[in-house]
Amino acid sequence: MTLAAFVAPSVPEKWVDAVEIIESGGRGANTPPGDLGCAIGPFQFWKRAWEDTTLLRQGMKVQTYPYWRANEPAIARMYAKTWLSHLMMRLTDKLQRNPTAGETWLAYNMGMTGFGLYDYNINKVPKHKRTKALAINAAVK
């Protein structure tokens, strides 16, 4: 199965807004690199996640961009929405229900494998991550 098979439906815009606030405080193009220089832009994309999102977008036959463009807010937002939508679909399969915005962010922030180490359970992740995930859930209500 290709990555493109996982993209649809898409996450609501307010989920994307909440992730941007959690990841960068909404600083847009002024967001400094995070994760010891491994993540860039307002959505703090790691290069590997950007590349995977590029593959998804190619499968969808929509515009793709090189990684350095993750610093551009509008482009980063399109990529974040694509990646979050992909993760939402994967979590729906894992959880056998629709995930919350906070759970979807945990998969975004920790990766599916990292979140899986906690059984995809928001209550089992470290407190600082759980606090942010719950803040996202509250922000999108």
C-alpha cells in the first residue's frame, strides 16, 4: 500500500491552527529551528516527515516543495494539513475510532512509532506531551 492511500478525509483547519500554536507559538516565518536544529518552520517539520508528506502529495497529484520551504508559513501549513490528515487516518485504523486532535498531534510530534510505544494512549505519554495534547483538544472544541 502506498502512502497516498491514507490521505482523506482531511483534518479541520482548527486542528492545523492548534498544532501551529503548540509547535511554534504561532511565530510563523520567525520560528527558530527546534529539536536541536532538526525541525524547521512554524510546524517544526523534520526532514523525514517533510519527505514522507511530499510522497503523499505526489500521490494526490498536488504541488510539492523542497524541505527548505518548510520555513514559509503558507507552504508549511499545506504540508502540515496533509501530514495530519494522513496521521488521523492511520490512528483511526489503530484505535478503531476517530482520534482526537490531541492524539493526532501526538502522532505528529512523536511519530506513529513513538506514540505507539505508549499504546496510542494520551494518558500514558509523558506529562509535558499530555498537557499539550489536552490543550489542543480544548482549543478545537
